[in-house]
Amino acid sequence: MHDDAQPDAAVDSSPGALTRARGFKAGATTAGIKESHLPDMGLLASETVAAAAAVFTSNALWAAPLIVDAEHVADGRIQTVLVNSGNANAATGERGLTDARRMAEIAAARAGCGADEAFVLSTGVIGQYLPMDLIEAGANAITPTAGGGAAFARAIMTTDTFPKEASQRFEAHGRSYTIGGCAKGAGMIHPNMATMLAFLTTDAPVEAPILRAQLREACDRTFNMISVDGDTSTNDTVLLLANGAGGGPPIADAAAVNPFAMALEAVCRKLAIDIARDGEGATKLIVMEVGSAASVGEAQAVARSVVRSPLLKAALSKGDPNWGRVLMAAGNAGVRIDPSRCRLAIGERTLFARGEPTGVPEAQAAEAVTGTVVRIRLELGRGEAAATAWGCDLTEEYVRFNADYVT
Amino acid sequence: MHDDAQPDAAVDSSPGALTRARGFKAGATTAGIKESHLPDMGLLASETVAAAAAVFTSNALWAAPLIVDAEHVADGRIQTVLVNSGNANAATGERGLTDARRMAEIAAARAGCGADEAFVLSTGVIGQYLPMDLIEAGANAITPTAGGGAAFARAIMTTDTFPKEASQRFEAHGRSYTIGGCAKGAGMIHPNMATMLAFLTTDAPVEAPILRAQLREACDRTFNMISVDGDTSTNDTVLLLANGAGGGPPIADAAAVNPFAMALEAVCRKLAIDIARDGEGATKLIVMEVGSAASVGEAQAVARSVVRSPLLKAALSKGDPNWGRVLMAAGNAGVRIDPSRCRLAIGERTLFARGEPTGVPEAQAAEAVTGTVVRIRLELGRGEAAATAWGCDLTEEYVRFNADYVT
């Protein structure tokens, strides 16, 4: 059972995860794009061209870098990544596209690869043009190192309060490999990639078609199951690079793909949970488990509907075990739920069963929501499928924050 | 052009709209269900059995009264309505159903009609059983009168800050008729019927099949186009009664149905806009117009996506004309928007066109969001269809409110 708020025992969340796999270097700098004068550019480079797969936002309005990246990653080959925070290069039209292409050329020049082997990302304010002089000077100021993953993880932060890093080792064909990465999140996080960037690296030899399939599957169960505020940004991207620096034959058969896929999902899950936990203004992580659903898709729909309910999120922020709002939100998922077959528990207390309240006194129910993790479990009584979604509470701080912060 | 924040000139929003049509009486009382000791029960009765149509919540978990009402309204005949606030009779299982049936019997006894000609509704806290002794005593304490519409409108309020009432006259077959009603809203309002109740009456002779079709259409363009917080409740219902007390032949041909339909929509629009304006903690009404869409459905999807964006709603609460968040939210509607064909205006200022910002200084743009009505217009450049949605800003007060109020 991994679908919970506890990091998997085997996941290493110490700093530097992005460059823990062999053959990757990274670095960061303060280019001056953010007004805060905090680090705002990161550069990642593989020693050799890596197999690559990416998942992009479901928002119809893609920011300029995503349009360029989709072209560059189409052949499954990427060697370097240049990213800036402080400016999203979104809603910037033709000039934004030109700037994104130029940013790829700058990155490629640093890595000694072709521009179409460079991947670029931007996050921050929408509707302003990139300061290309700062971007170019910043990229040239970075010297990637094998220990640079931690600096990269900090440089991509916007409203995050802590960097998100995770790595895990796995074995295949008798060899040991590492998969690791970092992510940024905070506001606007919602299923299907909100202003969320995640960068993943592995030294395992995995070719692009398998990378794509496994990354999509891992994202569907992790990054696409978190919600901070129900909005999905124009820039969200998850990138996975496999450079094969760990040697050995390609990871292609089930016996080798399975440990790779499990490690990939564990890393993605840890990063995703940390994003939910660090939602703007959040004080509680909500872990919403849906069981005995007729299908995984239906379980996911119900779990996501609950973690995005503003009414429930506001109640939990003040320690109110408002199970009625859980049911209400579950009922909005487009699934034909029969309340007489449902069972709902918050923490260890079953509060609703067979269509009726169980009569647990509110003071007892409230104990389950006092901590920083609130675990809710809803059984639908429809089948065998299950899913978990993660979210956070909604506080006055969130509103203050988003009223004052210009994105 | 009626799709805006200005009430239609012909709509009368003075108190008493529910009983303005001939042959309807209403009244209210303080039964003691609400802790506040404010009025919490209302009774509406038609002199004769009326043709009836209802639209119920899209939430899969219907509260008990809706299950009973759907049975009673199936034959298109209702004579009386009994409603309480303070307790939603939702998530109450078999006992809740029994209570709702008993409530219908109580109403029918007062009106001298069959129990299956009574319609009952409850709104308030979820998961608690109805205090049937208070319900029965309350119903018996009400004496409906022809001027009782205003008292009824106040008795259905929960977190509303003002009663919502509207009526309009229309002519058909050379006769003059009235359609009027009242609604309650405030929290949990979202397209497809949130904790929203609306009661509509007309003295026009309209049979149930036409009532049903016209009510569905009016709801799709009004009540289903408002959003306060994106949640949809278990209890939302719109009921329309036509008792024919105005005389004349049945309203059935287009020449008679059209003026009826227009008046119905005008009344629904006024009530819906007032619900959006009175969202919990709201300080601004958002009027989101989408134009040049490929279909009405697509225009509605985009408009609704924008008015439900927490990020945009938080920005507007502080007077930030954040057009980037409008675009982001529009991009989440599942419509393939091409930004190079879009034009976005807030108030009179076009802020984004042909894929790029127009460069209007922020101070000028901010002028358009200083008032209590913020009008946003997005042209998609895809076709001829249009739609309008209404919402409200998201304030710290909303969070405070929903963290403290137990529903």
C-alpha cells in the first residue's frame, strides 16, 4: 500500500536528487528575472544525448516553451534543459515563440548539442516578454556540476516554501540504477498538470517509447491526482530523461520494466504529495482514498472531485470533520453513487454507512482532522477498483496570497 | 442584449413576487429549526392544482425531499409547497425519506390536496434528521396570504444577505399574465443547481410538457450559468407552477409561448444574477461574456470555466485586472482555443489580442475592476455563438465563513 502520505521507505528525499543518477550535471544562478533576487535559472545537462519523454499541460493555451519543447522531444532525444522562474513566457504570441527558440539555442550552445536537443521551460508571470538579455547572461553564468541538483531544485521555485526532491534506486538485469528528480508547484495545481514543473533523470538504458508509456502511467496516478485550487496552468510539464550511463542492455522486457516503473512511480508520488502539501497557504495535506469503485477511472474522478471542493477544503482548514461536504463533493464527480452502499471514514472513524450517519460524536470525529495529514476513505460499494488523490486545505492565507501575487 | 448585470427594465424586483400571479398564497414562520431564530419555514399554495415542472441538482446524491418530489411532480401536478431552512434532510437514509414523505402529508393537509400534489424542500445542515415536531408545528402555524410572497422569500434564506425576488408581466392571446418567484443561494452555487432553491409561479395556463421544456431551457441559460464556488449541492431545485388563474386558452403555439418563455428567462436571470452577486463573502459580481464561439455549448463551457477559477476570483477581489488568469481559466474548458484568434477585454479595455498583450498600462486596466461589477469579454474567433456566465470574487471572508459554518 503506497497510496498514502508516508514517503515510500526506499525514496531518498535528500537534496541533489536530480543529479544523483550517473552522467547528469546541473547548476543554477540568480539572473535577476525574479524581483526577489532569489535563484531563478537552472541548467541541466546529460553527458550524452538522452532518451526523453514529456507530458504537457491539458490547458488548451500552451505557453511558448511547451510548443517548442513538443517539437524537440518528438524524436525522443534531449540532452539539456534550461529553465527560468519569474516569467512564464505565456500569452506572448510570436515573440514569445521566438524567445523560446532562442532560449533553446542558448542552452544547446552551453551543452554542445543541437538546438532541437534542448528543452526549455519558464514559470512565473503570464503575459510579459522574457528578458532575453538576462536569460542569456544567466545561462552563461551557470556551470553544471554532478552535485548541482539541489541548486536546480531551488531555482525553479516560485511560491513554493520548500524544494521538492526525490530519488530511488532499482535493479534490473542484475545492475543497480537510480531515478531521481525535482519539482515545483504551489499555486494553480490541479489534475492534468497545473503550474507544476517536474524534471526526472535516470541512468538506466530505457528507450523513448517505453519512457513515454511509463511516464504517462506514472503521471496519471501521481501528478494528475493532486489538486491545490482546481486551476490548471498553461506551462505544466513533466520531463523524463534516460541517458543509459548505468550501462547494460536496454530495459525492455517486463522483468526489467517493472522495477523501473515502480521506482518511477514512487519518485513521482513523493514529488506530487510534496506539491499538494505545499499548496499556497495550506496547513493540511488531504489524502482522499476511494475504494470499491466500478473502475479506476471512476475512483479517480470521485477522489479528485473531493480534493478540489472549496467547501470541504475550507472546513478542514479549521478542523471541522465535515463528512457531509465529502459526500456532496463525491456526488459531483459524475458517477452514479448509491449512498446506501457507501461507507465514509475520516481517519479511523466511520462517520457514514448504509446511507446514514453513524452517530459518532463530532468531538470524536474532529480528532481525525487535527493533524497536518487528513485521511479520508470512501467506499462506493460498486466494484473492486481504487484510487487516491491528494490535496490541501483552503485557508484565508491562500486568498490573501493570490489576491496580492501577480501571475 | 439581456446577458448582463443590469436587471431587465420590465423585471419587477419589489417584495412579494412569488404571490404576484393570481391564485397563489404564501406565508412563513419561525419554527425554531435554525439556531438563529430567524424565519425558517415557508408554505406556498395554489387555489387549484397547478401544472408543474422541476429541475433537480446534477449531484448524484439527492437529498431525501428531491427523491419524494421527483415522484410527486412526475405527473405534472402540484398544488402546495412546504420548505424549511436550517436542515437539508440530506445523507439521512431511509429515515430521511420517511420524514420527507411525512412533510408532504403535512403540507397536503394544510392545502386540502393529495400528498402526491405536495412538493417539499429542505436546505441547511447535511447529515442530521429533520426535527419533525418542529416541522409539523411550523407548518400549522402558517396562514398563507396573497401578500405572503415576501415572507416566504425570507424564510428560505440560509447564508444569503438579502432575499431574491423577481416578477414580470407578459401578454399572450390578448391577455396579461404574471410570472414571478424567489430564490435562495449564497454558498455552494455552481452550474447545474447548487444549494440553490428557486420557486416560480405563473397564472398563465401552460401545460406541464411546455412548462418542462421552457424551464429546462431557461435554467440552462441562467441558473446553470452561475458559480459561487464550484461546488454543487445535494438539494438544488427549481420549481415552476402554472395555475391558469389568469384564464384564457392554453399557451401552446409559438406566438403565445415566446412571450412566456422570454418572461420566464428574464425572471430566472434576475434571480440567478442576484445569487451570484450574493455569493458568500463576495464583493464583486463577475459578468463573463464569451463571443464568436463555434457553438453555444463551447461558449458556455469557456464562460463557466472562467467564473469558477479561484485564482482569477482571488485576483479580482483585490482589484487586480489579471487577464492572464482569464486566459488560463478559458484554456481549461476543454475547448481548442487558438490564442492568435482571441480578443480579451475587461470593461472597455482590450488587454489581449492576436496572441499578445496589447500593452494597456496596468493602472488603466485596473480601472475596469474597481467597481462592484466586473465585465469580461472574450472573443474566441471560432464562430457565431455566444454565452454569458456570472460569478463573484473570492475573498478571505468566504474562507472564514465556510470554515466556521457547519453545513
